Amino acid sequence: MDKSSFGELNWSLAFLLTAFSILSFGLDQLTVKKVASGDAPAQAVGIFSLHVLGTGLLFYAGLVLIWFLYPHMPILLMLLALGVGKLMIFFSLPYKQAAAGLEKFTTYASMSVVSNLVRGIALIICGILHILDVRLVIVIFIIGDIAEFIVTIILYRYRVKMHFQFKFSKPTYFETMKEAFPQIGVILSTAAMARFDWLFIGVFLSAARLAEYSFAYKAYEMSTLPLLVIAPLLVPRFVKYFQTKNDLSFVYPILRMEMIICSLIMVAVNILWVPIIDAITKGQYGAVNSKVVFILTLCTPFLYINNILWTIAFAKGRLKSIFKIIFAACCVNIVADIVLIPFMGNTGAALACLLSLIVQMLLYCKLEKSLSFALISYAAIVYPMLAVIAIGSASFFSENVIMELIMGAAVFFTTVLLANKFVKQDIRSGLELLSPDL
């Protein structure tokens, strides 16, 4: 695909994902919490199901109305087409959250990967056959999202084994919305922070520049895959843990284990990026994105840390404090985007993302005074710094990417062992704390 088409596709996806994220109104995480605590789980899922059905259909009806008013805008047709699939993903959200709250993580994973598997396989086949164009890509996206919705419903019925409950109770609904109200602000701020840079680049720079940035950003998101695996484990288990205990010492081994994982990924991504991506994309997205990718991978450690700190605050019910922190970080992100992107382009967007995550971490540490800021800041600075040293050392073998990767990994692990002689115990303790007996 040419960069302009790819950029327009990603702008549409960013808009839809932002919209549906906002429309959840924070009920997604509240549902996980209620299900995990055993607080009328079927009722919580039923309320969320009715909410996504109503808000999703209203939003899509609004898109149709805008298209009738402005039928000559091609981007609206793309939004309407992709919106069908994203609406199906939105409808499936309550049932995924129920599986996460019940700690049925195999089922949760099965529900969550269908669309990506269908799209991935179909896109690879079409790419090999050289028949990819925008319309075909959109059809593939819709089919993948519908398939995920169908599989989610089947697994919810036969694996989660909870009944579908669609009885609407106005008092119960508004009581739930009142409970979720602080989380609504979090969702608004998080959604804006997650995709404002995409939307801003697409509007004020060009679709081609958005294509480059979104390509790099998606690679950065893929590098956070371990976080996607760990994060669903943390919420229900932290909720149960804080029902009986308040000791936070168990957090540090998990944190250090995560820092080692994401820093090693940082080494691999930066070493492999230019030779692999330029070879795959015929020079379109590799070297041109090298600085952006480096900055975005620096964001990864702070993303992991913030996820743990957010989970602690959420499990303790500090929703108002979470909102204030996310809102402050969102404001920093938006202002930095507006200031930096016009002068630095995509690099400015990446720097704005890094700055907002650092601010977020500092505010979370200030909120949770029982945590050691020294230990958290050590993990946030030292492990990524060792990764940067490893990347620099490996560059001496740049003529052979395999040797460069081996050298980078070897330097990283050597410096980690020198910096922290307890690293093996940290990993062991972290894995034990994530076991079902937590």
C-alpha cells in the first residue's frame, strides 16, 4: 500500500478506537473489579452489555447521519466500513472482561486473538498474491472483527458459563455509572493521550507522515506484548490481595522482572529495526523511523511501571486520584504534541509520549507514599540505560545483524548481572507472585 492510503486507514482506525474507548465510560475495568470480587458478576456483565449495545448503536447512527450530510467525504465511507467491525469488538468487550475477572485467562486470550489471527493470515496471503488494496484490507478487517465477536459469544456461553442477562434496571444502571464516574475521566484522558498524536499528525502534517509514525508506533505496541499478557493477571489478583493485606513489598520483584524483559526487547527492536524493516518495506519505514522507534522504546519501561502503579491505585479504589493523574499526563501529552510536532514532526510526537509517561510515573509515586521512589526510579533508569549501552556496543558489529543481536544481548545481561546480583532471585520471586497462589 502507498503511504497516503496506509495513513488514511490508520487515521480512521485511531478515530474509531478512541471513540469506542471513550464510549466504554470506564465500565470495562469496573466490570473486571466487580466480577473478581464476586459482587453480582452476572448483573455487572449484563449492565455493561446493555451499555455497549446502546452507546455503540447511537455512535454508529451518528456516523451514518454525518455521511448523509457530507456524502462526498471519502474518509467517512472508510469510517463507516471499519466502524462495522469495531462495533463488533465493542459489543464483545463485556464478555472478555467477565473472563478476565474470573481469571479464565486462557479463555480471555482465545477471545482476544481471533481478529488478529484472521487479519494476519488473510493479509499475508493477499500480500504474497500481490492483491492488496485499501478496499480489500477493510473487508479483511471487518471479517476478522466479526469472527472475534462470534467466538467471544460462544466461549462466554460454554467456557465462562455465565448466563446472558439483559434486564435493564434504571436505578442499578445509574448507580453503576455513578460508581464509574471517576473512571470516565480516566478513559477520556487515556483515549486522548493514546491517539491524539495520530490524529494531530494526520490533520496538520500529512497522511504519509502519519503512515510512517503509525507504522513505528504499532511496532512499539507489539514490543509491549508481555505487558498485554501480564496486565490482565494483575487487576483481579491485586483486588483480592488488598482485601486482606496492604504490604507492597511484593511489587518490587515484579517490577524488576518486567524492566529486564522490556529492556531486552528494547535492545532487540533497535538492533533489528533498520535492516529488517527496510528489507520488508523496500526502504519505506526502516531508517526514516529509527529515531522515532528509539524514543518509543524508551517509553516502554515507564509504560510497564505505570501499569503496576495504576493497578495498585485501582485495586485500592482510588479512582479520583487516578483520574487526576491521567488527566495531568494527558494535558502534558497534548501540549507537548502541539508544541513539538510542528517543529520536530514524528520525533516530536514520540518525545511527547515519553514526557507524559514520565510525568504519570512521578505522580503515581507521589500518590502511593508507601512505595519506595528510590527503588522505582532505579528500575526505571538503570535497566533502560543498560539497554542503551548494549545497543551502542552492538553497533560495532553492524555489518552482521546476527552478531550485533548476540553482542547486544550478551552486553545487556552482563551489565544487568553486574548491576544487580539479585537478578535471578528477582525473576524467581516475580514469577512466584504471579502464580495462582498469590
